[in-house]
Amino acid sequence: MNWAELWEKIKNFFTSNYINIIKFFAVLVIGIIVIKIVLNIIKRIMKKTKMEQVTQSFLHGILKFCLYLVLILTLLSILGISINGIITALSALVLAIGMALQSNISNLANGIVIISSHMFKKGDYISVDGVEGSVYDINFLFTTIMTTDNKKITLPNSTIVNNAVTNYGANDTRRVDFNFDVAYESDVEKVKQIIIDVMKSNGKVRLDKNVFCRLKKLNDSSINFFAYCWVDNEDYWDVYYYVME
């Protein structure tokens, strides 16, 4: 290898392109500074809105990617590299990735629907597609539910949007329903009074709302009573098991 010849080529390159090199580093430094300032401003604006945290993070990430992509393409253009071919290649790559990840893109779109529509929030007790439990985590691809027996179930967002969702935690209070079967010879009024007294005896039952019990159905060998009371969401299971016992 002729080191003298190589050094001469390097020297000639910097001598003939020093303006572009200076411009390259100036745009690089200024571009990074401007991008950070813009991202910080956008982040502060989003924090003042009622937008969900996961939505803010997603939009921040997309904006960051786009700004840095524009910076990279600008730097390549300064170096004299044609960006038309790069843009074409990126378009083809995006199309190929889109076709390969159709299900994930669908989950992403449905994740945006779930978060923007406030269908439910973290901590709500929901039932969907035969699965029920407390919402443990929501992101743009999947929703994780923690069941009452401590199983963590992850559902694709498409499954949630395409099925009926029951949100038991949407309101501050929840109704606890009961069905009791007793013998035909039982005293109807006494049964009603006992059930109502038991529900009222629990200190977590909301006495400012109706405590109800009536005969509902005549079975072949028993009579069925339907009863309900109202509780705060977090007290649902405590009251349910207390009354049943």
C-alpha cells in the first residue's frame, strides 16, 4: 500500500470539500440541538393536556424518529449523496414491513382506539372474550389483565376492540347481585327480611342506595330469591363473600 498516495487523496478530499464538511458538522450540531428543543417543547405541551401517558410516549417516539430521519437525509444530501434512491428504498422497506406485520399494525390502530376513547383504565375490572380481571397494563399492541387468581393474561388489542367489553370499574359504585334457593315451605317474608338484614349488617354496603330482595322464580323443588345491594368498587368481593357466607 502506497501510504503517501493515500494521504494525498485524503488531503485532496478535505481540501476540495472543506466547505461541505464544515456545513455537515454545523448542520449536525444545530440539528441535534433544534430536535432536542422541539421535543422538549412538545413534551411539555402534551403534559398539560389530558392525553394518556402511553399516548404521549408513542407520539413523542414517532416525532423523534421523523425528526432524526429528516436530519440524516439532510446530512447525506450535504455530502453529495443522492437521497432519491434512499427514499425509494425506505418506502419499499416500510411497505414490506407493513405487509409482514399486518396483525401488529391492526393491534396498534386498535390500541390507539382503546386509549383515545378511554374504554377503560389501569386498575379497572373488566370482562372481555371470556377473560376477566383487573387491567394491569395498556400499551399500543396488547392489554394485560391480572385475574383474581393472580394469572397474567395478555390480550391483543384487536381482540378487545372486536368483542364486547364489560367494564365493572367504570363507575365508583357497583351492584352486588345474589340468587338464593329455599324450600317451598319457607316463610317468604322472613326469607326476604333475613337476606336484607344480612346485607345491611356489612358495614361496607351503601345504605344510601336501595337494598333489595324479592321472590324471583318458582323452581321445581325450590323457590328462588333475587337480592342486591350497592358497594364501592373496591369492596365488591368482600361484600359478596360476606353475604354468601
